Amino acid sequence: MARMERYWFDEIRLEDVASDAGVTVQTVIRRFGGKDGLLDAGQNVMESSITSARRVTAGDVAKALDVIIAEYEELGGLVMRLLAQEDRHAQIKAVTDTGRRHHRAWVGEVFAPWLDGMPSEWRLQAHDALVVALDIYIWKLVRVDMRRGVPELRRTMRDLCAGALAIAPEAFGAETFKARETIDV
């Protein structure tokens, strides 16, 4: 995935990947079957890492904010590059669609204490809004485009989540107000 962070999918050559790994092109092909196989393998590693890091107790919004921000700080550039290519490569689209499904499910688990008690028509709308509030594009807008710090991003995400649920941010508990200067990645 290191090359995916710096190059477009069409620019990545098996020769370069093999050289980076200190093996032959034939070894890469035998092990992965080509670029699509490499992408699948990278997705599996990323997915496993993200799933492990996103283990958060339902209702622990402070921890969820820490986790999602740390993830975006570490992988945001790569994910944004994948999103920029998804319309040109079906294999990348499959990766980003999987990421979207997992993100939505995770958001639903974290906010289950609030979502579960809602009537179904409100629950869907609130769930959609929470997915947006914690989306990578919010990270990109605040951190990359506006050049704000992590504490500002954290407040923005927290407030958007509270708005999605039509509650005061204080309802998430005092921990969500902790302004962290750095996020451990």
C-alpha cells in the first residue's frame, strides 16, 4: 500500500513493487496474481488493522473520536487517493465500498445507545448524519483544507454528532470535551 499513497494505480508497476520487496516480478505474480491481488492483500491488512483499532464500547463517543481521528491522521492521505480513483478502477471501487459499509456499521454500533430508541424513520436519518459527521471528508476539510488542529477537528466532529442526534454535546459526557493536542497513532 506504500506505493498507493504516492502513485495512481495506473502508475504502479509490478517491477517497482517487486524491487521494493526485494523479489522478482514472477514472485509477486505467483503470490498475488498481479496488481489487483496486491490491492486485495493491502485491503485485507488495512481492514484487519482498522477493525482492531475501532473496537469501542457502544456509547463511548470520546474513544470513538480518538480512534477515528487517529485512523484518519495515519491513513487519510491513502484513503483520499483511493477515493479519487474509485470511478476509474472497479477493484478500487470495491475497496472503497467495503470501507463505506464497515464505517456505517461501526458508527451504528458506537451510537447504538441513542439510535436504538428512535423511531425507525428518525433512526435512518440520524444514522446517515452520524456517518457524515465522522466521514473522512470532514477530516480532509478541517485538517487539510482549513489547516485546523486535531482539537478543532475533534470539536467539529463531536458537535456534528450531537447535532445529528438533536442533543447537546454534553450528553456524550465530559470525556468528549477533552481537547487533545496529539492523537496517538
